[in-house]
Amino acid sequence: MSNIVNVSQLTKTLGNVRIIDDVSFNIEKGEFLAIQGPSGSGKTTLLGLLAGLEKADDGNIVVADKELTSMTEDELAIFRRYNVGFVFQSFNLIPTLNVVENIALPLFPEHISRKIMFERAGEVAKAVGLTQRLDHYPNELSGGEQQRVAVARSLINAPNLIFADEPTGNLDSKTGQMVVELLRKLNSDRGQTVVLVTHDDRIAKESDRIIKLLDGRIVHEN
């Protein structure tokens, strides 16, 4: 398998603290990777760098054959739109939009018809088991259902990678396990590359490989 992410000697400093300190690793296409570490270890910062949400101070990041470290902000925005899907701990749904509208949200800048947008949203909703909830609003959904909407939204542009930052953090253990199993199923059925940040050992064990961070450095990889 070929690498979809190549990271070399990556460094990110905030004030006088190196949040990410000379980190190098690769991610294979179709891999399910977990990034673990205690609070303040740099997990979320690393995810932001990989997704092009933050700029590194030094080092190199190549994602889907694109070198992020040399891109402008406009180029990074376009890169994220077509290559990256995000799932966050807080579901980040728009309360005034129903399920199908929330899923279709990333398509709104594409200048395509609402009919086509909602057809595509319906397709990914089916993949995550939300077909019966399309006209419901976020406050009518359980936490697990809201996170399923967020997962579906991350799939709408058929991205190369899905980045999930503590996606089970606001869920009970049973519901959190269901969300991780959903991501795992999308990984195996669709070949989606998934990078999951978690502090939970049980969740991390669902992955193909685990990278552990401490004080911005990789201290263990298996």
C-alpha cells in the first residue's frame, strides 16, 4: 500500500513551548490510525497540522501528494474542501438545519442544485443509518445520532481522509463504541483513511496502528 500522508521533522511552537517537536511518520492509504496521549501532549495540534488547519514552524507535510507546508491559506481551504472530512468531539451541527441539510452543508459553496445536494446527502445518510431521520433537527436526535450526522457530513465530498478529534468524548461508552465501529466500517467498506485522536485505550485498540505522543514527541508506535 502507498502512503497517503508523509510527515517529516514537523515542529510547531506556541510561545516558548514546542507543542510538536521534530515528529516524523507516515500513514498508509486505507489505514485506521489512532493518535493517543495525555492532555497537552499535542494530539489535537498534530491533527490540525495534518488537516491544513494550522501552519507548521518547520518540517514537511505531504497529504494526498500535496505539500501543505508550501500552500497559501486559499490553497489550503480548497485542499480541505476536497480532501479532508472532519468529525469533532462537539458535533458542530447547525441547530436550525435538519439532518439532510446539515449533511449537505459542505456542498453549499459548490453551486449545485439543492436536489443534487440532498440526493448525495441521502446517500451518505444511508451509509451511517440515518435514512429515517433526514427531516429531524439536532435537538430531536440522541448524542449518537448527532455524531452520525457529523460523520455523514464528513463523507459528503468523498474525502481522501477522515480526521476525528475525540469523536466519542461527549458520548457514553456504549454509544461511543457504536460511533467507532461506524468509522471502522467506513474504513473497511469504503477504504476511507481514518485518523482518530483519542485518550481512550479501548477506542484506540480498534485501530490498525497507534501513535502515542508525550510533550509533542512520538514516544511509542505499534
